[in-house]
Amino acid sequence: MNPFERNLRLMFFIRILRWFLLVMSTMVLFYQHAGLTMQQILLIQSAFSALVVLFEIPSGYFSDVVGRKRTMIAGCLLSFAGFALYSLAEGFWGFFIAEMTLGCAISFISGTDSAIVYDSLLVLGRKSEYSKYEGRLMSVGNTSEGVASIIGGLLAAISLRLPFYVETGILLFTIPLAMMLTEPPRTKLDTSKGNFRAVWEIVVYAMHGHSELKWLIVYSSIVNASTLTMVWFIQPYLKLAGLPIWWFGFTWAALQFSVGFFSFSAHKIEKKIGRMNVLSMLIILSVSGYILTAVFHSLWAIGFLVLFYIVRGMGQPTFYGYINSLISSDKRATVLSVGNLLVRLIFSCLGPVIGWIADTYSLSDAFLITAGIFLVPGIVSLFLLRKHAVVQPAV
């Protein structure tokens, strides 16, 4: 088999194992059982995001300079270590250290996985298929998480810590898979002026030297941060709506399956209605989701959560396909990391504040305020993206 065809298959297997997240459907319940408040939970997740902010661009640069394969191996090793630490951790600081290890792992993998897929397709002469592949990767990942949610919920009924033990064992298998990857050939990044200067020039290019790319990164970061914020409030919302705890895993699974469906279909929907129409739809759906869940708290209203997962499913393949079409391979992982950095920066600043509002006032107040926070900059950045889009990139 062609080694770059094998890369695509290996990335599917790695994605399936990495997203087989047995812990996610009861993660907030696990924290609360350990005595943490929503503000403390969001502080841990915000610290995670802050660490990703610190390491996101350096890790993307590491990927561009040292290589995609080595970066993926480092990320898989750290993922295994992070869940091993979670299996033994107790209390706020124990969870904090485990989460920081996972933050380093995410920094190494984020952007690098997409760069491997794009560069491999580029070598195969099939770069036009990237959006389709990114959508399928996200689809299998979320389907994997959906199945894991059901199993994880059943394991958590035995012990809330048991899913962490099993998760650690599963992630061990990602390490040899990453070692089987073949480094895709690419234009080498010029580091003759020094590493810091090279990174800085890429960041300046992404956020100042290319207007279309800049506003695309800003808009995608706002949209992605809006759904990331909601992820940590889903379980409290399910409790508020009166859903029995044993149904949490099935509900989480259904949401992940919806992401899988829409990410798998993203390239078809984009082709049918147009990229800019898809992008415009994303912020509207996310803000609508916050407003509707703020107003309605019944079991039937749980269906409104699907709006966030439509955005998650449609967003990544569309955003990544658009961004990749605007940049060259020598700086691809670093530029993608700039976008991921902004998502985490927004969340790390906003998360604890929204958590405090939820603890002090109510989930409804927190949701309505969050809707307003994301609506205004989302609409403004979308307008500026439309204004600076020179040519509608080919799908």
C-alpha cells in the first residue's frame, strides 16, 4: 500500500481510539462527586485551555520544523500519561495536574493531525478531497465518542473512576499507530533567521498579512469557542431538565452521533448551498441554542442541544478546508495552531466567568449572557470576512 494512503487509514484509527472517550458523558458528575463546584470545574478547563494557548503555536511550529510524525507520537504519549494520572488523582490539584498533561497532548496533536491528512492528500494529488476527509475523520471520531459514552455511562454506574482506568489502556494503542505514520514531504520552513523570528512571522502573516485569513481565523475561533463553552454545561442542563442520570450516556451518545452525521455530510452541504452560507448559519445556530436552552428546561427541550452539535459537525471541516486552501505546507500546522490558540484563549477567559454566573445566579442567566457575548463579535467578524474574501475558494 502507498505509505500516504496508509497515513490516511492510520489517522482514522488514531482518531477512533483518541475519541473513544469513556469519561466524557459523566465527567462533570465525576468532578462534582469529588466536591468541585462549577466554577472550580471551569477553572480546571480554563487552565487547560490557557496551557494549550501557551503551547499551541510552539507545538505547531515544532510540527512544521521537526516533523508531523514525531509530533503525533509525542501527543499520543502525553495523552496516555494524562489519563494514567487521572486514574490516580484526588481533589482539585490532582485533577489540575492530570488536565495540564492532557493540555500538552492536545497542543501537540491539534493542527498536526489535519496537516498530516492534507499533506498526504497533496502528495497523492487529491487535495480537493480534504474537506471530505476532514469531515469523515470528525464523523468517525464523534461516532466513536458516542459509542464510548454509552459504555462509559454503564462503567460509571459501577464506579465513576472506572472509565478512566479503561481509557488509559485504550490510549496506549495509539502510540504504536503513530509510530507507523510516514512523514509527508513538504516545503521546509525557513528557520535561518531563528526559530522565534520564524514563528513570529507566521503569526503576523496569519493575523495581519492576509486579511481574508485573519478574519476567517477570528470568526472560526468565536464559533468554536461558543460550542466548546456549552460542552461543559450540558450535564448540568440535563440535570436541570430532570433527565435521570442513567440516561446521560445515551443522550451524550446521541449528540456525538449528530456531530458524526453533519461532519460526514459537511462537504455535500457546503457544495449545495455555498461555503459562505454555511459559515453564516453557524453563528446563528449557536446563539439560538443558548437562547432556547435558557428559556426552556423540560425534557423535550434537550433536543435544542443538537443545534450546538450541528455547528460542531459542520464547522471544523468547513473552516479547516477554507484555511488550508489559503496557506502553504511549510506553515500549515502553525497557522492552524493560531486558530486553535484563539479558541482556547477565548474559553480560558470566559469559562470561569460563566461558571461563576451559573453558580451565583442560574444556568438561564449564564446562557443568555453567553449568547450576547458571542453574537456581537461573531456577526462583526463574519461581515469583515465577507468583505475581505477576494475569491470564493473552490470546494
